[in-house]
Amino acid sequence: MECDADEKNSMTEDIMKKHITNFSPAEYFGCEGSPPQTGPWAKWFSGEDLLLGEAFGEFLWWHLCEIMLLFRDMNAAHNPSSVATAEAFEAKLNSYLSLAESHLGGSLRLVNLFEFDSDMLEAPGVGVRTQVMLLLAYGVWCADRIIDALRSSDAQTAAFASSNAFRALELVHEYREDFPEVKARAESKKQSERARARHAKDPKQKDKAFVRECWERWQESRGDYKSKAAFALAMLDKCEHLESPKQIEDWCRAWEKEKRRAAGILRIVPAS
């Protein structure tokens, strides 16, 4: 039988440290991988905020959803009488991160995931279930560190945090024969992939791609349209599934920002 005494003694939620700083996990409690409607992830996922880039934003969002869903399911299976609320979910996530800190003897830091897993396995009183929950919580924390690293243009840390976040989920999936909730999440992966395929085939997404191509051509021949407003109205006539000229203008501004950023990166030269 697993001994979770250390877990119970360490998880005091009266004084809870907030470990996730760039978004509130509670805001996305129960997310199933569909596009987020609110909060910072909505802008990162849509590409409106170019910090992550639209493609990577979607990719990271889908993995983050799976990590948090699995954390929720495993917690519910272990504590069936617990109240499943967004606030309780975030508090539990933070409590596991605090538990990890207590075992590490200091603040969380980015380390090789296998080193983190080994440290948790060797900690006194940590059973396999707690170890898996700690891996999932650490995966969410690593996703948060990706955002910090990108904001500071630290590509090395962003890459390291990304590999840790994705590998944490893969490592947890290796326990699917030990925990039915892990197996259930693994078997539902096909459903998630179908949802992603539906998003990719969304006619509005195809229209957006068409508008992007037209916008790229317009940048090479600026005489075609007098303004973004004129361009947006022209695109509405050509796209069956788009209805908002403001949305198209917003896309144009985001693409302009992306292009300026790329040009800035290309202008960087080694110091003499």
C-alpha cells in the first residue's frame, strides 16, 4: 500500500504559494482541447498575441489541456469525495508543486525531467500515484516557464522547458496499465485528435489562410488596396465564411507585427 502521509502533511492549502504566474489554471478547468475563449491562452492560441506563434500556441495548448485533464482525473479517482471546482483544482495543482519543493529542499527549477522524476521517487513517503501527480504538476509548471523564456528571448530555456512539458506527459502515459484513469485518457486521445482535425478543417480557418496569402501579395504590390479597411472589405466579398472586417484588420495588424519581428531578428549581427 502506498504511504501518502508525507503528501497529506505537506499539502496545507491555508497558505498556498502560487506557482503558475502567466495564466490561471482554474480559468481552463475542464478544458477539452477546444480553442480557449478567454484569458491569455485565447490570444496565444489564435495568434493575436504572437508570443508563442499561432502554430506552436495550438500545439502547446492541446498538450497542456491533456496534462491538466489527466491531473484532474487522477485526483478525482484518488479523492472521490472532493469537490470538483475550478478553484479546488488550481489549489490542488499548487499544493503538489509545493510538495515537490519540499522534497527538493528549495524552489522549483528547470532540470532534466528524469532527474526530477528520480528525486520524487526517492523522496520519503511518495507512492507511485503521488509521483505521477507530481510529474503532471511539473509539466504544467514547465509550460509556464516556456512563456517566461519566450518573453525574455531565451531560446535555450524555452526549448528545455518545452521538452520537459511534453516528456512529462509521455512518461505519465507509461503508467496506463497501473492507473485506469491514465489508460482512459490515453484511449481518448483519438477523440482529441479528431477534434483537432475538425478545427483544421474549419472553413473559417481555410478562409483565414486564403486571406493571409492575399495579404502577402498585397505587401508586394501596395497599390492594390488603399487601406486595411479596403482590403478587409474586399476579402469579405471573396470569403464565404468570414463576416467581420474588423477581425480581418486585426489579422493584418498581427501579421505586420510578426513580419516586423522577423525583420528585426534578421538584422541581428554578431558583435565585433
